[in-house]
Amino acid sequence: MFHVCCVVTAQDFDMLSFRPLFNGKNLDGWVDVNTSKETWKVKKGVLISTGKPIGVMRSDRQYENFVLEVEWKHMEAGGNSGIFIWSEGTPQETDPLTKAIEVQMLELQYATQHNVTDDYVHGELFPTMGMKAIPDNPRGPRSKSLEKRCKGKGEWNKYVVVCVDGTVKLSVNGKFVNGLRASERKKGYICLEAEGAEIHFRNMRILELPSGITSAEQTAPLVN
């Protein structure tokens, strides 16, 4: 009888670590889907979107399980934007936006300007364009934040978005306040949204987590 000893070292595994999703210098790693060359620019480490025309810019590859950190601020009262996760990375035939889970970014005056419930103002999570998911804090198909923690125009907000196996949890300015689960898609592109108003992004970085048991049906189609 003999024993085989297997020694596993740290070098046998990739160490989890954050890396920039936006490098602060240019748009490397991003692909314009249906906006324009004038929509996105980089200035002093900040990614600036004019918000026009309405559309998206996507990551150059897909992501499955990850932690995303991003700071953002609106420059106009009532500004509208967001980040799409597990996205198809392409617009719909009748809509310039994409099938995904949206992490909402609205300026505080949006609800007043549009005469809608003030649940709109802070960190909603919801499926778009026919995507399916179950909201933790339902407002119809949307999940509303349990606390209003977003700041107004000209002030930076920080989101931490944890996406694992079809579940999304959102921290707004230092506290987890929203979530959804059972997303139809569990792997796809990350998209930044231009939706009519100037918005700034900075310190965008991602920590990729181990993959899961994700079927082809749960994966967004690859975009050439």
C-alpha cells in the first residue's frame, strides 16, 4: 500500500481581484452599439455620456458571476440612465435599448418632472425587453430600493452590484438595499445606457467570480 500526496499551491488557482472595467484613459474594452462618436468621451479619468442619441455601449465580452463597482453622477435635474447586466448587447427591433437586467440610475427630480411615484428615484432593479426575473421588493416587475440613498445632480453616487447565479444585489452609497433573483439570463454583456441626459461615470471596476452551472439558454447570444 502506498499513499499519493497531492500538494496544492496558491499558484494553481487564479486569485480573485478587481480590475478596471473602464481604464480612465479611453474606451478600450467597450463597443458602441447604436449611439455615436460624440456620445461618449473621457476627460480626467471620467467617462462622460451626453445621453444622446438614446442607445447603449457594451463591454467587449460577456460576464457571468461578478461584483461591479461604479461611481456615477447626473449633471441634469431629472436625468435618466443605467447599467444593463447579463445583456444581449444589441438593441431591440422596435427599441434602442437592450434585453437585460437594468440597474437604474435616476436623478432625484425625475419623479416630480414626470409625475410618477418617487420609487423611481433610487436604485431600482428590473428586467427589460421581455427578460424575466423575480423582484425582492416588488413594484410590478420591478424591485424598488428599501431606502432612498441616492444623491442629486452634480453629486457622486456609488453602486456595488453583486451578480451571482441569476441573483442581483445592489448597494447604494454603502448599504445593500435592493435585489432580484431567478434571472432568465445569467451570463451576458454589460452595457452603459445613454438615455437623453448627461451622466458621468468613474472608478468602474469588476471582480469576476467563479462560473456556475449556466446553460446555453441562460447565456445571451454572442455578438460578432
